[in-house]
Amino acid sequence: MPKLDICFSPELLPLYDLRGKVAVIVDILRASSTIVTALGEGVTHVFPVASLDECTAYGQEHGCLTAAERDGLAAPGFDLGNSPFGFLDAARPVRGRALTISTTNGTAALRRSLAAESVIIGSFLNLAAVADFARRQQRDVLVVCAGWKGQFCLEDTVFGGALAERLSADFDVRGSDATLAALNLWEQGKGDLSAYLLQSAHVRRLNSLEASKDFEFCLRIDSYDAVLPVWREDRL
Ligand code: 3SL
């Protein structure tokens, strides 16, 4: 039976062997939720890049939309920040456009996970699509939590627990303490996810930045249940 494990921070990635595995990159607040929303709203493909300079260069080279965030704020000089609502604004239609995006933790976590056999983006919004993909692959899964500047984030880990619960019939989800802990946290929080995650440091950070509606949006389970961003060559 394949195993599901959870890496609590990209800083811990050197302790894991990604070869042959499915890496699920998770940054619930907000990069992975924003990428899923962008694709769900008709963006054709996404170039996730680590640096702001790369974001500018990709935007120029591909003539695509640019989105960038640093420290929770939209970075100046780009079309969009990192709010999913940027892709839901009727005044700025995104359907049919490509996008390049750079965020503090999420896109960097993805770029550090490319040794995996498959790299996909996970969020509560597309939980069903992620679980279906993992079942079809029948490979070990590593949930890579983007965290915050190398530190543990509650919301990313709780997502790992939600995925472990969905996959518990087909995967070994009891083989690591990380997964056991994530399952326990999910069990604690799932009855009222938004009340539970209000405690998290990043939610407090976002609230102070007036991004609290993003928080509620990012917790909508399966609202883009057919969207599965898969890394291919240089894009999702
Ligand atoms: O760090 C990231 O990748 C972002 O998702 C953080 S924020 O939600 O935009 O603050």
C-alpha cells in the first residue's frame, strides 16, 4: 500500500527523498488556493516562479498576466497580488490568459520539490481532485507544506490531515508521526474549520492586512473539485 507523509516545512525537504513520489504543494493561505482559483476561472496555464525578477521576465516573454506577493502584500509593479478575488473580478477578465506568479513561500516550495515524479497543487478548493489523482497514481505521496518563512503553518498541516482522511482506505496514513499529527489536527478542526483556523498566525497576519475574506474563501472545500494543477516542464 502506498504511503502518505507530510513535510511540515520546505526547510525539512532535504530529509525526504522525493524521487518516484507525488508531491502535493500546499499553501492554503494563499498561493495554492489562488492558483487553483485562477485555473478554475479560465486561466490557461500558470508559470510559478521564485523571484520577482523572474515574474517580470516571464510576463514580458510570454505576454501573460503577472501576480506577485511579498510579506502578505501585493508586490508593486505587477497586475495582481495573491488574492483569489483578483481572479474573480468581472472588471478584469482572466479567461484565456496565461499567468506568472511569485509568492513568498508557496511558489518557492514548488520550485524546491521538482525532484518528485509528479508535482501538483493542493488546496481545500480542489481536495477531491487531489485525492483522485493520488489514488490513480498509486505512488507514495508527500504533502509539502509551504509554511511561513520556513516555519510550521497550522492551515497547511490541517489540509494534510484532510487529504490523509480522504485517502485512508487506499494509503498507509499511519506510518509517520507527521501524518498522525495532521490527522489529529484535522479531527479537531473539521467541525468548524474557519473557527479553528482563526487561531493560526497567518490568519492573524492576513486579518491585519485586511485579507480576511480571502481566508473564508480559501476554506471552501471542493468548490473547484475538477481543477488539478500539474507541473509540466515549466508550468502548471
Ligand atoms: O507565502 C505565500 O506564498 C503566500 O501565499 C503568503 S500570503 O497569503 O499571500 O500572505
